[in-house]
Amino acid sequence: MKPVVSAFQAWSCTVISVFAIFILGVLGILFNANHHELVGGVEDPENGPAVAGTIFTAVIVYAAFFVFCGLQGLLHLRESRRGAIAL
């Protein structure tokens, strides 16, 4: 199987996805717990768990990016070990 994206794009996407999963996961947990810094102000959202659901959906999307881009990076590693010529 041949990679769809370049090696640099695959590894960049993998690293960005890891950071996004971590940061959005923490924000989702805080919104789900109705943390006063996030839902306590006048213009802040009132329903923290609803916001947390949306954030956790984004975490799932980034997890899919992580899996896809990680597999693309591994395909590049496998291809470079077999002596393939990169154009």
C-alpha cells in the first residue's frame, strides 16, 4: 500500500493531533464538571455538559486523524526501509 500524503505532513498531523486530543480532552473534562472559570461568567455558556459533548466529538475527530496520519507515517517508514526511491 502506498502512502497518500508526504512523510512530513503525516508526522506533523500526528503530533498536532496528539496535542489537540490532550488540550481538548482537558477542556471537555472541565466543561463537563461545570468548572466555575469556564461557565461562571455572564457571557459564558450555561450548559457545560452540552459544550463538553461537542468538544468530545472534536476529540474523536482528532483521534481519527491521529490513527490515519500515524499509519501514513508508518507506511513511509516501511517504504524507506525497503530501499524505495523517493521522488
